[in-house]
Amino acid sequence: MNDIALLAEYGPDAPPAGAGVLAAARMDLVAGIEHPRKVRTIRRPAISLALAGGVAVAVAIGLVATTAPNAPPLRPPAAGRPTTGQAQPVGITLVAFDGPVFPLAFRPAPAGTQAPLFSGSFSNGKPDMLAANYPAKDYDKAATVAVTSTLPDWMRPGRHTTFDGKPAMLHTDDAVVQLSWQRKPGQWVTVTTFNGGASEAHTRQLAATVVDQPQQISIQLRLAPAGWVLESFRDHDITLKNPDSNDRAQRLQVQLLPEGLTRNLGRVVNMAPVRRVTVNGRPGQVARNNATWILEGTLPGGGAFRLWAPTTLTESQLIAISAQVTAN
């Protein structure tokens, strides 16, 4: 979007924000308040300790029809049969959904690092950026591994080299070392090391440990509106959108709530009334305004989740989607 378009849409003379824009902003605000991310920025804007690049061929994502809201989520039935047992609005069908999977891992994990955190963003359902961040209490030991379909733009000022006998680019400065190489056709991998751990030798050693190992993020969505596509994910949330609508309220987002159901939910999200519901036999709560549903449910192993959805879905569909939310 150019500067003129930005001013037209968001400047002082722009039209008032509609219900959809306000609903989407509320989703982002509440997510940011409840799940703040400590991001330590480095000079290369496309890679940080919290976010790195992605690939268009690396995510296991699928939509096929399912037979019922409570069908087993991991192996969807054959396509062509919409969900049954729930009244559905014209044009909206719920289908089984395979959530995002990061395709690679360090094996073994870098010494001193913690469990990886994942992130990604998408355009028209195809990944733009994916990353696995391996954080560490000692920041010098942290590392990221990222995957892209082509050499990342941020690596093009780097130095041409090779790795594992394949074309590669190397970037170094006083805070970071990044090595990108074409691991296979259509897959470029970037390994990043930081601060005191940022040396070419160490980065190459870590790159040699990268293997194919699909890894799921902490929360998974197993049912979604047919045709909707991934917009983004982090380790604790997934966002889908309706690709046929420019209304920002036409998004569906599930968030992990480790502390359980939100107290005074109506006051937090400015929705009333809040009603009690049951999801998979466990307590939950639901509220709505003109544009957006919000439903919170509890998870079998503790904690809870929150689901945002547009009011073009029925409450029955909302509960059916919630019944298929899982967490690792």
C-alpha cells in the first residue's frame, strides 16, 4: 500500500472505522495484552529472536470435509461430506482443518536452549515467513532456523559461499551471523546465531544439525469454515481469514489461555451479556456484539482457549469449532 492509499484509509480524513475494523483491532489488542512477546531486535529486520522467515512448501495445511463436529481430528474423512447435526448459514460449511506444522528442527537442539517457539505469516494461504526460535536464558546460545522458498531478500547483501556443496549466502556483523543455503529445490534454510555465539564456525555447525522433523505449535484448530486460509500463527495462537472478504472481522482466531477462563470477560472485551456454555462437557463462556463472537473453553489438561469468530457463523458452529481445539 502506498502513502496516498494509507492516508486515504487511515488518515485524518478517513471514514469512521466500522464494526469489522473495531472487532479486528480488539482481537489484536487483547492478544497483545495477554500474550506480550519480549522481542530483542537486531539489525537485520527480517530475523529476530522471536521471528524469522518462511516457506511456501513447508507447511502441512489441508481442508477436507468432515462428517460431524466430533469426528476424530487427526485423520479427516474423505472429502465431499459437510458437517451434520448443526444448522449452517447459506454458503458456510465447516470442514476439517490441518493446522500449521513447522517442517524442520535442530537435532540435537543447540546446547542451553529451551523448547522452540514457532511463528509464521501467510499471503492468500501460502506461507511468507515461518520460523522456529530456540530461546535461551543465555542469549548468546539462542538460535533460529527459518525456511523460505527462495533466498530471503535480507540475505542478498551477504557474501556468496557454499554449504553442504550447495549455493549459500553468509551475513555477519557484531551482533548476528546468518547462513542461508538452498537445502533442496524450493527450500532455502536460514540459521541465525546471536551475540557471543555469532560466529561463522558455530553457525555452520548448527546448520549441519538441521533435519526434516515436523513440529506442531502449542495449540491446534481442527475445524474451520470451508475455504478459509491461514493468515498467521504464533506458538500460542492461530488466525484464519475469509479470502473472499475485505472485512477484517471475517477472521477466526484461537488463542491459548494458560491461566484459564477470563474473569469478568464482558468487561475485558466490552461485550455483554456473557453466558455460560459447555464445550466437550467442560465449562465455557460466550459473548457477542454485532460483528464478533468470543467463546472461551477449558482444556482437558488444564488451561483454556479463546475463540474469536465473525457473527456470520452460528453459535452452534462456534461450539463445534471449539470442540475440536487441542493443545500440546
